[in-house]
Amino acid sequence: MSTPKARTVPKTRTIEAAEVRSQPMPLYHTIVHNCSCHTFDDVIFGLMRIVGTGMRDAELKAKEVDFFGSGIVATTNLERAEMYAARLSAEVISASGTTLRTSIRPAV
């Protein structure tokens, strides 16, 4: 007697499975704006502590902010960009008590 052959059933593709595609999360810039009340050290150490920027890059970003009036200090997902902006604004306080101005915008 012969053994029965196992039947293979072809996989069917559903419409949902065909349409689902992962898309990358949109990126956002965290921007620091220049003001005359914050020192270079305020900005440098804030970037190092909050964003995790190295000393050299933080110095370059502080110079960029000073020269151009603002500078992109991080490009990341929306939640992290908002967190960086909020923490930089809340935690980098000048000697006169003013907070660092920050904003976010889509990285297009």
C-alpha cells in the first residue's frame, strides 16, 4: 500500500496584507533661537546635557545659533524633538532668569 501524499495549500494574499506597508516616521528639527541673555556656555552645556551633543559639536552649534540667529540642534521623531525643545527651554536658564527660546518644525 502506498502512503498518501501531503497536500500543500497555496497561501492566499488578502487585500489588507498587500496594502500594509511600513513607512518611516516623519522627522522634525529642534531649533534653538539666539538671544543676548544666554552665554555660549549656557547653550553648550545645555546641548551636551539634554541632547547628548559632544563638546566640539555643541560649540559649533552655539556659534551657528549666534551667527545665524537660530540653529538646528537635533533632527529626530516628533516626540523626541518636542522633548528636546521643552527641556532646553525649561532647563537652560540664563543668569537673568530668562529661558532659552526653542521651536520645532518638520524636516522637509
